[in-house]
Amino acid sequence: MYTPHGAHHSHYQTPYVTPYILNPASQVHDQFENNFMGKEIEYFSEAGFDMTKIHIRRNAPVAQLYEDAVRNEGAIISSTGALINFSGKKTGRSPKDKRIVFEETSKDDIWWGPVNIKMDEHTFEINRERAIDYLNTRDLVYVFDGYAGWDPKYRIKVRVICARAYHALFMNNMLIRPTEEELKDFGEPDFIIYNAGQFPANRFTAGMTSTTSVEINFKRMEMVILGTEYAGEMKKGVFSVMHYLMPVKFGQLSLHSSANYGPERDDVTLFFGLSGTGKTTLSADPKRQLIGDDEHVWSDEGVFNIEGGCYAKCINLSPEKEPEIHAAIRFGSILENVVYNPINRIPDYDDVAITENTRCAYPIEYIPNAHIPCSVPRQPTNIIMLTCDAFGVLPPVSKLTPEQASYHFLAGYTSKTPGTEDGVLEPIPTFSTCYSAPFIVLQPSRYADMLAERMRGAGAHCWLINTGWVGGKYGSGSRCPLKYTRAIVDAIHNGSLAALPENEYDTFDAFGLSIPTKVENVPSEVLDPRKAWPDKDAFNKEVKKLAGMFNRAFAVFEKQVDEKVRAAGPRV
Ligand code: ATP
Ligand code: MN
């Protein structure tokens, strides 16, 4: 019987092994193999890689990862040359299954609670061994060695060990790719990810509540992934480590933000915001150079990107609205869980049959005006806090005082639109502190205090931008057209908003926000929600509702902040 799957197994000895041996990098590889085994043996006597059985591909060429993914993982090559992969059952992160190991070196720093759930060291050992044992059953194991952090002073060396070519290529795109020289002298990594995502956690292991487990051990500087193949877990694992190391060990501020640079005015902008608020979309700007779309460090010297690539949403992606991102989807890029036309391999970005969270991971140099190296020795000039307010209450743009900036950073507000199926018609508010609660490692106030201090030092302007609903809430209004938001961002960058005199700002009393009365290329009635809503009573009702939600959400921070920050919230 002919089975296409069986076919490759029968001749795997030749096509797999040969190209690798012929690979000019094989010398590097051999050296690595020895180091790697050496490390395993002397460091962890409990588990190691069985080099007599498995074959390791280290920093394999992109084309080879394509070939493996197509041959073994059901991947498809898209019409523009991107690799379309599928992550299986999980198409998003699994925050409830995330654990942090409770150990003496980090226990006093970690913000324990529902975001950082404790795991004991022994359970980590069990899961780690389970992951390594699983990897030992694979014929092929992939290793990717790369860096996190573009500033050599602060960067860390990351090693990813996984069994899917898709995962190796994903981290090839998302980490900073070492040069051949750097790879040769890579040495021991600072952080290792063992990704055995295809294999489940054992539900009878202490503390496991499902077959998925994503865990980080700051003492061993290791991450273990079981039971989820969603590649974004690895990316956020690296961020978690930087979100711990940068403030604790280096005294630098790590941020869940995008960043770009304007050569004309020599200025850096940071964009904060939760998922879907526009960090990736708005930081890709033809007038500016992209530093990065998701994870940065604001250091004493300036701003640098943690990653070597971007991870853009693909839902409803169009070349007209997001030309840079659309053009980045080509050979080397990974499309995740995107539906495609089987005849011509053209992706259908409007199709949510697999998930709404369709993504593309591409190396940052695929954005034509990326600033490489992704590090700028400048303190930020503008801080933009993005929110997607589906209640339609917050103005498309407002100017924040330093106290309001601290307030909104700690509150971390955005909202989700109601799902179409479950009959929920109300937007769903989300308050996610520091605009990044799922990845917060330390007490939120540690990041917030550092941000306030750095903003003060740099004299940065702060703006709150609502990329969500205008002229009504979800259902009656509409999402702020992207071209208006882009015009607002332009007005921030060309200095015209900051130059607008006080009397050209209106005060939105309930939230204490200053709304500019004019912004070039934006109709002025859009700028003030009090004017944009046709139904004033309905508007006032939503204002009260949202203000109440802010007050309730902020209550947990009231004791930690000073009076001025407490007073910077809505008053209704
Ligand atoms: P994540 O943290 O998950 O990566 P993100 O903040 O990077 O999220 P984006 O990928 O930029 O979010 O998603 C914003 C989405 O909203 C895009 O699909 C974009 O096309 C859409 N959008 C619609 N209107 C606007 C607007 N006015 N401003 C920004 N984005 C908008
Ligand atoms: Mn993004």
C-alpha cells in the first residue's frame, strides 16, 4: 500500500543524513555535538541527549527547515514563498498552564499569583526529563542558537531544542540570528528552551491541571514546554526571562512595546498596548525606521529590541492597509494557522476557520525600513499608550500628564469585542497591568516606577491613543479608521500635537483627559467622543460604566502609588 507518509521513512537514512553531512557547517556542528553532550553529562547527570539515536540539526539553513516541515509536518509553501504551518490544537498561548519554579534565587522577586503560578523544583525536573526523553525518541532534533537583545552589553545567548522544523524556523526568525563567526564561538547558552510540545504533560504529575505545561526555572535558566505546539510560547518565554533579568540583574527596564525611530528628528517612540491594540501595525510606518514590534528594553543608553523578528497578526491583512507587513510574507516567513486556497496556495487572511489568531513570523529585515542593528542610543521622545476601547468612550488621542501615564500603565486597559457566536453583545473589558500582565514576572510597581523615573529623566511626552471604537460603542459605532490613527501618530511625530497651545485642547472631565481640537487629516468631530456620539445619553451611560470599571480595576494598586497617581484616574 502506498502511503506518502511511510514513503519518507523508508528512505530517511539518505535524504536526511546526507545533506547534513555535506553541509559546510558540519564542522561547527560536530564541535557543537561534543560540547552539547559534554554539558549534558557534567551538568545534569539525570538526563541527556542520546546521540547514538538522535540526529541534531543546529541552526539549519532555512531551505532545509522548509524541506523537513513539508516532508514531515504537513507544511505548505504559499504562493509568495512563505511556509504555512499548523500548530495543532493550541492556536494561542496557554496562560493557565504557565508555571514558574519556586526556588531561592528568584523567589523574593517574583510576583506570585495567578500569572506566575508556583511549581516546585522536583516537578520541574520530572517535566524536564519527560521533555528530553521525548526528544530522544525523535530521529531528528533541531537546535537553534541565537541572541535575545540587540545591545551586546545586555544580550543573552538562547538555545532552543525542539523536534519540529517549524519551531526551529520560528525561533530562527524571532531570535537574533548569529553570524557564522558568532555561532562558532557561541559557547554555553544563558537560557535553554526544551520544546517537546507534541508530547503531553502527565496529568498525574503534581501541580499539572491539564496536559499542557509551560514552565520556567530562573535558577537553571531553562524553559520546558509540553503539550502545546503554539510557537508563540517560546517567544514569550524569552521575554519572561528578559523581563526578569533586565530589571533584577542589570537595572534596565524591559517593556512589552513596539518602537520606531525617526531619522529626521532623531527621535524614538515607544508604543505600549495589549494584544490587538496596534503595536505591530502602527510601528510599521513608511516614514520611520522600525526598531521592533513587541519586546524592548529601555536602557541607560537608549532603546533596543529584544527580538530578531516580528510576529504580526494576519487577520484581514491587506496590502493596501498594511503594505510593509503584507510584503514581508515571502520565502523564510512562517504563516501560522492560515487557511489557503489548495489550488493556487494563496492565503485567505479573512478566513478564521482555524483561529482568529493567525500570525506571520518574519525576520525584522523583511521590513524595508527596519533600523538594523535594532538598537538606538537615544532616550524616547514620545510614549504612546494604545488601547482598543470597544465602549467608544476614550478619545482617539489625548495628552497624558506623568501621573496619568503611571495610572494608565498600571491599569493597562483595553477591551475585546464580543464573540459573534455566544450571544454576548457587550464589549469585554481587560485590565492587564503594565500592558502585559501575562508576561509580568516582578511586582508591577517595579516596572511602573522605573518607567515613571525614565520618562521624567527623558522629558518624554505621553499620549493615550484609542484604536478602538468611535462615534458609538461596538455595535453602533465603528472602529477608528486606521488612516486616522496613522494621521494622529504622524501629528505626534512631526511635533505638531506637542506644539498645540493649551487652549487648543479640551478637557474630557470624567477621565481628566486633554483632547486636541485639531489634528491634520482627521475630521475634528471624530476627535471628541462627546461630539462623535449621536446619542448623548447613551454616551454618558458608557462613560459611567467604563469609569467604574477603571476604579474597580485600579483598587489593587491604590496603596502602592502616591496620591497624585491615584487621583489621575476617572472621577465619576
Ligand atoms: P500582539 O501583542 O498580539 O502582537 P499588537 O498590539 O501588535 O498585538 P496588531 O498586530 O498591530 O496588535 O493588531 C492590530 C489589528 O487591528 C490589526 O489587525 C489592524 O489591522 C487592526 N486595526 C484596525 N483599526 C486599527 C487602528 N485604528 N489602529 C491600529 N490597528 C487597527
Ligand atoms: Mn504585535
